[in-house]
Amino acid sequence: MLGAPEVLVRSCRGGTAWVAPALEELTRSGQRVLGVATRPTSSQRSEDGLTLLGLIGLEDPPRRDVRDALHRCRAAGIAVAMVTGDHPDTARAIAVEVGLIEPDGLVVDGPDLPADVAALGALLDRADGAVVARVTAGDKLRIAAAMRARGHVVAMTGDGVNDVPALREADVGVAMGASGSDVARESADLVLLDDRLSTVVAAVELGRATFANIRRFLTYHLTDNVAELAPFAAWALTGGRFPWPSASCRCWPSTSAPTCCRLSHSAPSLRTDRSASCAGGRSWTAVCSSARSACSGSPRR
């Protein structure tokens, strides 16, 4: 039987005094630890009368780009928390190694999480990072709900079946594409094909750049169109009593001449009156809206 050493010890028969110091040594070095136990075949329940055979330490080092990704997250105003099922000492060692927390940073054991949602959110809502170890699927769901209740946009990453409730609860569920289970990928909003945190950071940067460009585009066109539509709106709202200038001039490219000038009035009919010449020998075509228009003289550059 394989399982968490501190859980297996409770069902084992004597000779387990050596487990605590060995477990502490392995977990503080950042290793994942599994306990191996056996039981007599005559036992009716698998949890009764276990004999602990030993501990297995598994080294799973973090990716090299995690530290830089966390630094970019903080620079972008994104708070990161580690929620894991590993031993608290293992989680602390990994979090300190990648720069998520300081050696004396917050590490909370899953069974010690507050039952109240508001208290849970206040405990984990930290800009300097937090670590929650030995969590269950229900704990992950409560953490996502607590952070959303505090007004945060929550993104949860996961790869297993036990992560599905939290992926659905979060604003953005991110599943691992290479190592994740099928049910996690189906439940998530996004799937990381390379299973890298740096990809999430790059996606956030591109999304913010796109949003900023759209906002600039709309701001420019709204201010430009308001300036153009204001006289027409004033004319319509005043029933035509708004005074108009006698003529307005606009220029546009022409196939027959380098530049053209249009003189327009309120009357809808247009006719070609005559041509004038400007400095430099360029020809301008004056299009007048009524016989009263004076189209003489050279237009401005």
C-alpha cells in the first residue's frame, strides 16, 4: 500500500519512531515522500494491521523558467499562490527555491484552513505569495470561491480529476495539455500545450496589449467623431437655427490633379464651376453648391 507517511503510520503496528525524522529530512530537501506498507492477507480491512516497510523520496525539480515567470507576474500585479497536495515542508522548500515566498513565508496545512469563506480569503489574499499544502478537491474549490468573493479574477491551474471543481469555479480554468487528464482538459477554459507557467504570463501580456490597443482605437475614434458630429447634432437639435459658416473647404486626391479642393454649402446640389491654379502650378477643381459661391482666387497650400 502506498500513501502519505503521516497517514499510514496511524494504521501501522509498532516500530515507527524513525518515520518522523526521516520524513522531515526528505521533505525539507524538496522531495515528494510516499510511505510503503504491507498487511497480512488474513486482514479483512486493508487499513488494519499495516507494517511500514519504508519511505520513498521522489525528486521533482521545478522548471528553470518558473522563477522568471513569477517575477514577471509580480511586475504585472498578479498574485500567485501554490495549492498542492504535497507535504507542507516539501511545498515550502519548492516555493522558496522558485522565489514564490520567503523562508518565513505563509504555509498553511489544508486541514487548518478556516471554515469561513471570508476568513479564508483574507488569509490567502497576499501580494507576497502563499502556499497551501495537503489540500483536497473541496479545499481547492473553497479557495477559488473565496478569492472570487473578494473581487479578484481567479485563474486556477490543474491536471487531475480532483482539480475539476476548482477549474470550473475559477474565472479562467487552465489545464495541462501534456500531462493533464482528459476530464481536466474538457473542464478547463484554456489548455497549456507545453505545461509551462511562462506561457500563461505571455498570454496575459498579449491579452493586455490587445485590450490597450482596442481602448486606444476606440478613444481616438470617439473623440474624433464627437468633434465632427457635434455641429450636425447642434443643427438638428436647434431646428436649423444653428448658424453655419458660409463655406467649408476639404481636400482629397484626384486622378487628374495632385490635389483637389471642395467648397460645400448646405444645399445638396453640386456643380463644377471652374478651375483655379495655386502656387507651384498645381491645378485645383472647385466644386460649388450654389451660384452665389465665389470660387475665385488661389487655394491655400
